[in-house]
Amino acid sequence: MIARKILAAGAALAMLSSNVAQAQEVAPNDLLLATLWTQRSVEYKANALTVFALAQIRLDQALADKSWTAAPGEQKGDFASLPPAVILDVDETVLDNSLYQAWMMRTNATFSTKTWNQFCADQVSRAIPGAVEFTKYADSKGVKVFYITNRDASTEKDTRENMAKLGFPMGGNVDTFLMQGEQKEWGSAKSSRRAVVTKDYRVLLNLGDNFGDFDDRYRTGEADRLKAYQEDMAYWGKQWLMLPNPTYGSFDSATYGHDFKKPVAEQRKAKWDVIETWVGPK
């Protein structure tokens, strides 16, 4: 009997040791905390709801003010009488793609157009909290909802179907999805696509999660980005509303010169090099 108890205790210890070892074998990943916060935290959900609640308030203000535009660089001429519209980015602004981020972590993969397009084709992106409700509110007010996204034009059908299933306004007989590469001049910078919208609409609001959703000067160094942000100060929180996205974006690549060919170790060192720190206890 004693021998059996000893054997059972030994087996239990071995199993515990195995479980501890397996837990310790989980490789560190730069995406873990940001993806966990985006996917699981009530803080992220509350933050997104706050932004879209403010968007509804700003929308009503903009409808009442005919001089209001959220496209200062593209809105030309006498635009006061044009029908109203809002512009939203798609990824991490109205669609939550944290499932793709989690897949990259679990497979130790990095972003690639091939796997990203396959993810888009699966149509499993979820709605950001508050996004469907806000876009439906805008649509109910007679405001045309445009989506300017850097998803490739080849993913437009899948993107539309994913968003339609979630309840987003689709635009009726107007093409409201302006994809990267859909026209020859439509690269990653978005001003040329905003200009298409402003020909026929007064843009009331612009919502995004990346500096590049608002200002084409996003792919510069950190100092120039800060300068551009400060020059745009009058628009933040009023015509321009930013959603949180700590998982990826130009804030990240600015630290290593937006050179995606650099090895991951060099990218990580560049981030460490710009982080400011407390000197520590004396």
C-alpha cells in the first residue's frame, strides 16, 4: 500500500513537472500582451464604445454646421450643400482581426499578404464594439458611410460579405468600399481616395486606428510624425477620431524606418533604443 502511494505521488510529481515544463516552453512573443488586451479586455471594449459614442455626438454637431469638414486637404470649393458622408478605415477600426494576430503568435509566423488574404477569405473578422451601431446611426441620418481600407482590391468581395453579415451599411447603389489597388493611383496613402469621396460629399468625420488613416505623412520618422500630429491638433477628437490599436501600425515601423525587410531582432532593438526609462531606485 505504501509503495503504491509512493508511486502515485511520484507520478503526480512527474505530471506536475511536465506541465510546468510545457508552460515554460511557451516562447515569448511581442504580440502577446497587445493581442490579449485587444481580444479579451473589457478595457478595450469600453475604449472602443467611448470613441463611437463621441462619434455620434460629433456627427450631430457636423450635420448642424455646414462649414464642418473632416477632409481639410481634399474638400475643395463650396461644399456646404453637398450630401453628408463619413469615412472609416476597416481593419481595427470597424473589424477586429485579433484572430489573425493570435494565429501568427501560435505558429510563430509574421505577416504575409498570402496568409492575410486567406484570413480575409475566411470572413471571420468580428465587429469592433460600437462600430455597427454608429454606422447604422449615420446611415439612418442620411449620411453615406464610406470604408477606405488598405485591404487589397482582391479581397473586396470577402470584405463586403464579412461586413454585411455583421450588419454594416453597404452603401446601396453607391460603391462605398475604396480598396487599395482598386485604381492605379490608389496606393497605401489614402488622400487620393478621400478626394474621390469629397467630389460628391461633405465628409463629416474620419475614423481610423493608424495615423495614416488621417494624414499621408505617416511613413516618416518619429520626429516628423510628431510634428505632423501637432499640426493636425485642431482635428483630433472633433473631425478625426482614433481607435486604439497596440498590435501593429506605423507607430511600430517608424522606429526602424519602415524597413520591413530588417530582421526581427533588429526591429526589436530599434524599439528598445527609443523607449525612455526611469533610471531606477537610488
